[in-house]
Amino acid sequence: MKLLLISLFMISFSIASAQNYSEAELANKEIITNAFHDWQEGTGNFFDLLTDDLHWEITGSTPYSRVYNSKKEFLDQVIIPLNKKLKVKIKPTVRNIFVDGDMVIALWDGEATALDGKPYRSSYSWYMKMKDGKITEVVAFLDGIEFSDIMERISVEE
């Protein structure tokens, strides 16, 4: 009887944990997976996927934690200044990518080297809303202390 109960539990667990993705979900997951791959290989720009009217939220309580209301605002105030402080740009290592409807969630680690030679390491979780193969909204979780440190520690000529 005990073996039967365990078998039934395992079958129901397998069925419950199996995911059946729609074509749109699979397409969105593939777009994000390929973009991270190309970024990691140095052959693509992940941020080309952002729509011009993007809403990107950085969570937390750092000076950078807020909603950026366009691709230009986000790139100009976050990505470009961060990249100027790096000798070796961020290389992502994806832990997993999940999809649910029009939302793609990427859990990944980034590693880079700052201009002062110190490492920059952060783990990220990005919740990306997709429409027509592009990213329209993001809620980004990251190591706010690590991010704020590099942004404040290194000054560069504008």
C-alpha cells in the first residue's frame, strides 16, 4: 500500500510539474535564450530587444531603484554609465529561463571587471513582459549594494 501511495504521488507530481508551453511562449523563451547566448558570446546586444517605450523597474532602495520610462532613459542613466566603469564588460551566465504567458523570467549571474581591476559580480532576476518579440516591461532584481558600489566608486570622464 505504501509503495502504491508513493507511486501515485510521483505520478501526480510529474504531471503537475510538467509544463505545456504555447507557441508564443516557446517563441518568447527562445528569443530571450538566444539573446543571452549572443550576449555571453559577445556577438549580440541584449538591449536591442527593448522597445522604445519600455518601462524598466529596478527594485530596492538604491539611488538607481526606480522606474525608467523609456529605452533611452534606461540606457542613458544605467547601462551606458555602468559600461563606462568596466574594463571587461558583463558576461552573463544563465541559471534558468522560465516562461508564463507573455512573461519571461531569467535568473542569471553577471561577472565583469571594473576599471580599478576589482571584480563586479551580481545575480539577477529579470521579469520581462514580451510583445511581438520585443521586451516592453521589466522588473529587475539585483544586488543593489554591488551595483551602487561600482556606480559610486568609479568616476569616469563624461
